Amino acid sequence: PPGDFKFTPGMKVTRGSLGAMNDLQAHIRMLEGQFPKDENPPDGEALEVIISQQMADYTDFKVGDVYQFAASEGWFQESELLGKIPVKIVGIWEPIDPDDSYWIADPARYNDVLFITEKVFAGSVNQNIPKAVFSAYWYFVMDGSQVYADDVHPLLQRIHILETSAAEKLPKIKLRISPVNPLTNYQRSASLLTVLLYAFSVPIVGLIMAFIGLVARLSVERQRNEIAVMRSRGASPMQVLGFSIAEGLALGLVSLLFSLPVATLLTRWIGQTRSFMDFSLTSDLRVGISAQIVTIGLAAVFVLLVTILIPAIGAAKFTIVSYKRETGKTSVKPWWQRVWFDVLLLIPTYYGYQTLVEQGRIVVFGSDGSADPFQNPLLFLVPALGLFSLTLFSLRFIQPIMAVVARIAGLTKNASLTLAARQLSRSPGNYTTPLIILILTVSLSAYTGSLAYTFDHHLYDETYYRLGADMRLLDVGNANQLLAGSQADAWKFLPVTEYLKVEGVESAIRLGRFTTRATFNKKNVEGIFFGIDRLDFPKVAFWRDDFAAESLGALMNRLATDRAGVLVPNSFLQEYGLKIGDPLQLRVYTYGRTGSGRNNFVPVKIVGSFDYFPTWYPQDNGVLFVGNLGYLFKQVHGEYPYRVLLSVKEGVDPAVMGRTRLPGLAPGAQYTSWDAPVIEIAKTQAQPERQGLFGFLFIGFAAAALLSALAFLLYVLFSFRQRFIELGVLRAAGLSMQQMSGYMAWELTFLILLGISIGTLFGVWVSKLFIPFLQIGSKVSALIPPFKVLIAWNTIFQIYGMFAVLFGVTLAILLVSLRRMKIFQAIKLGETV
């Protein structure tokens, strides 16, 4: 009984607990003794227990020792005693693998636990000690390798049900370690990323739909005569549509079967995306085919079927008589021109543009909106909608443009040129879909390439602006008292040239940052003073031409003309009405070993100005004054800790240099921290949102190029077959083979020139209009340095090259077909062969 247990003077007391873990024996190594027997001892005999090596060392317990174990509810006090039981130490253990997932916590947490078996705990311990269980843990090691995005929501629901059911049986139970928070965050991120990828895929889907529509229309046009004959011989419209449905289902299911491995490959590429068309990133992305993916694939098959059926429905209405009557009519405008759909589509485009303007302003001035452009699908939907609406609207001007060209061509004696121009001016509807694909291909390629090019360069610009150079260190030197009893502080520094001895370093400069207050015209302005080594600063520091009206070399020359000269922001000059040559009095606060710093009055003179300067953010630092660091140290009678900016040789990794503590640097050099832009750039490049964006930009670029090439080839082949009679009549009318070849060549030339010129114009314009919106943030610092929109002319020229090759291949096919064409085959009772 509790009352029988008494303390005696000199009694040794050690705090510990009795515990049991299932399958413990398989995960520990017995250093001495043996594992406890899995049997309840007779009444009065000691329980067999094992202790950790750390407990044995701390308490000097040995194998074979017998001790009295007294249990209490809280901290040990005689009044709280619940029961006592003798224990015998039979072994000393250590974990086989401390990092094994078996351990619910660090094995060191169990150093004060006397382990017994589960059977003994439930038997002898439970009988001798009331309320023996102080805490119990159920720990499940689960395999999440087969958990995909679709499984997260059901899994969270089951965890919630488990938690509720357990709480009903054990009211005090708590879920201590759970995947709920990571899964919830993952679900939120996955949902957002899914929306973003859907938004990115809108242009791709539009191109695919246009391509499928073109192929379906060309296929139906080729079969319209046969369909009309079938209708005239008794076939019903539903029977004709049945053939199209069967054909569409067969094509769709075969496409779905082959698309799954292709989709898996593309997904792996996206997971390895470092930049636009750069898949060198190492990725552990798990790729699998889920039921949702198959469902989406079946939905795509349904869309394909509908796209194929639309022209088939129109063709199934005609018999041979009505079909011939229809072909004799003058071609009409496309339906979207007749209902002014292209003009109406410009309205939401303009509204989306204005919305982006307002959102950009709101976010910049500190709203709670998203500061990440990857989390605003509108930024990617509106440009795609704008390109599509502009493409449709531009087709209204094809006929008048070609009419003017036809008139000019008519003044020449070139029959091929005149025929091609008149063909395009009189029947522009026949070339609508190829032109849509051409214009969209070039414009989307220009936009996506420029977007990726701008993002890539801005990532480097933003990171290098924030850190200043290839590598940044904080050199603290050695601080010593200058004189006994003196309050002055002195730091000793090795020359900055010592950093040039480090292997891989090209140049090194000092950058001192000191809080300051400028006094002028009875006004005080808080700010920061940057002291630099002006001679080598251009060799090391990051700089862009738009940071100042003058070049960096010219600004450094201004500092050279007057050692007391400083460079100031243009906004500072404008706000206070100052000008070049005006004097200022700076109170510079240098570092002090006591207090907040020392006040140093430094006279300076304004010698130049800038808009942006590396590592300077106006809203955080105030006004910036850039001067000569040597002049400052002379005025304050000593040197103080400064940052060291390093420029490294090409091919040298600054991250490796930093981790190895700059091999070759003199031992006396003291630096406490280092940063390198390449590390942050690598982290940013591995963000799923960024990988998804650049991956889909590449897919869009590749899909646009591939589909446009296929569309053109198919258009040429089908168009040639449709115009077999027309070409035969022209040949019979006396046109030479050379003139016929010129006719087809000029027609292709007009189409390609119209497509690439209009597409380039729209792509460049939309890039300059919308890409700046992608630089947004909840702080003004998010806009520093500003986006520099770069047009990816290399990508555009690649598209031009592809079209040049396409033109050559297409023309070669046409020439071969023309040479093989025989007039008596082309003209046969008014029908094509």
C-alpha cells in the first residue's frame, strides 16, 4: 500500500518511467545482458527491465541490480504515491539505427525509460500500480509513395473520421503527429497549380482545336461529293453521321492510348524544367496515370468527336443536287465575322487589360493580394484571349489588303503573281483557318518566348540587385581598444586585395553601409551611406543601363573628380530642389562596441545622380548617398566593418567557395556571413509554379510549331486535291508548268508572309503590353529593379526558319504533284478523279 513506503536518510532516488514498445527487440542492440522475459513474474518478485547506455552511465546502474520502483501521478512526492514494484536490471541497450522510422522520437528521449514487455506491462504493472498508464502513443509508419493529388481529399476525410472515432472512445486522446497540415497545404497548392496550368494551356487548347477543326473541315470537304451521292441514293443524315461518329471514336481512342505515355514523358520534362527549353534540373517528381487523367482524356475524345461532327452535320444535309447548287454560290464570310464575334471578343480583352491595370496598382500600394504572378491566372488568360481576338479581327483586313496587292500585281506581266493575289482576294474564306493557325503560332511563340526570356533575365537581375555581385561577404575584422581607457573603437582589416588570392576570384571591392542623416537648408533627411571602392566597382557590381542616365563608368569618374563627392537619387534632387554641386552635411553613424554607434560629421558635395543602385531599396533604407569609402574612413579616423563584393571567374561556383570558407584566404581575414545569387536562383528555379510555367511555355511553343507545320502540309495536300479541276483548266488554258509552279509558290508566299508579319506584330505588341503586369507585389520593393521586357528575337527567328523550311517542303510537294498531273485526269466530265 502507498502508506507503507517510507524514505530513509541517504536513499538514492532517480526519476524514470516504466514503458513498453511493440517490436522493440528488433530495433535495439543489447550491449550487456539480455532482453526481458515476456512473462509476468510471481507476486513479490522483481520485474525484468532494460535500461539505455546513457542511463547506465549517468546512474551507475549495473546488470543484476534490483531497485524499488515507486509510481506517482506527477513530480515525485510521498503524498502522490500510487504504488511500488521491485525491478531488476537484466540488460543495457542502444538503438541499432537512431534514424529508423520506427522511432516516434529521437531515441535519446527514452534514456530514462525502464523498458519491459507489453505483456508484463498489461499484467504485473497494471495490477500493482493503479492508473499505470500515464501516456500511450500509437504511431503508424505509412507508405505515401502511391498517394497522388486525387487521393489527398479522401485521405484527409479518413484521418478526420479516425480522429473523431478515437476521441469518442478516449476523450483525452490527441493527434500529436499527423500529415493533415502538410496534406492540406499540398492540396491548396495543388489546386492552385492545377488552375494555373489550365490557364496556361488555354492557348495550346485553342491551337489544337483550330488544328482539329481544320483537319475535320478538309476531310469533310474532300468527302462532300461522296456524302452527297450517298444521300441521293437513300442514305439518311443519321447514317452519314454514324460513319463520322465511328471514325471519330476510333481516332479518339487510338489517340488516347498513345497520348498517355507521351503525357507521362512531357510531365517528366516539366519536372526537370530549369528554364525555357532547359530540362537539366534533377527532379524526383513521381509521375503516374490516375483515374482523373483518364477522365480528362475521355472528355478530350468527346470534344474531338464534336469538332469532327460539326462539319459533318453541315455536309449531311446536302444531296448531289443541292450540293452542286451550293458549290456554285459565292463564298460567304465565316460565321464569326457575320455575327461580329471577333469584335465582341475584343471587349472582354480590353476589360481584362483594365482589370490588370487596377490590380497592379492596388497590389503595388500594399493590398493583401497575391504577391506572386504565378498565382494570378488572369495574367496569363488575358494575353491569350487578346491574341486570339486580335487574330480573328485581323482577318477582316485580309481581303482588302490582297485586293490592293492584286491591283498592283495586275499592273505587272507576271501571270503567276496576279493569279495568286486575285485568288486570295476573292476567296479569303478558304484560307481562314490556315491563317488563324499561322498568326497564332507566330504571335504565341513571340509572346511565350519573350515571357520566358524576360522572366529568366529578371530572376538574375532581381537576385543580383539584392546581393550586389557574384558573392557577398561581411568582413568584421578584429576589434581592439586603441588606447587604455579610450572609448574609441578600432578594427583591424587585411587589405581587400587578400581576397584576390582565393582561387576563382577575379575582383574584390569593399561596400560599407552606414546609417546617416543629411542636413541642408535647415532640413534633416534620414538615409543610408554606401561607401565604395570606385575604381574596381564597375568590375564587380551588378549594373543595368536603365539604373541611371549616365553609364556606371561616368558616375565613378564623377566620384574621382572630388573625393568628397556623393551620388544621390534623382527623386531626392527633385523632391528637395537640389542640383549637382550642392553641398551637404552628413552625420554618419559608424559601428560602436557600446551604445548605438558613433556620430561622425562628414561634409560632402553632390556630383551625380541615379535612379537605382544595387542593394538599395528606397522604402526600406531611405535616401541613398554613394561616396568614396576611403574618404569616409579618413573623416571618421578609422575603418569599420564592411561588406566585400566578389566577382568570380566563369565556371566557378560561388556556393562551393562559400561552403569551403574561401580556400586560399589569409587566416587573418574575418567574415561572418556570405551570400551568393546562384543559390537563391537555383531555389527559385526549382519552384513547382515556375517549373509548371516554363514547362507549359515550352509545350505551347513546341505544339504551336508542330501543329502549324502539320496544318500547312495538310492544307496544301487537301487544297491541291480540291482544286484539281481548277489547276487542270489553267494548265489546259495555256499556263506553263513554270507559271503553275509560280502560281502555287506565290500563294504560299502570301500566306506565310501575312501570317508571320501579323503574328510578329501582335506577339511583340502583346508582350510589351502584358509582360510588365507580371511584376507585382505587396511591397514597392517587389518592383525593384523594374521589369525589362526583352523580345525573344532568337525564338522568333527560329519560327521564321521553320516556316522557311516548311515553305520549301510544301512547294516541293506541290511541284511534284503538278508535274505528275495529267490534264485528261484533271478534267473528266466536271468531276475530280
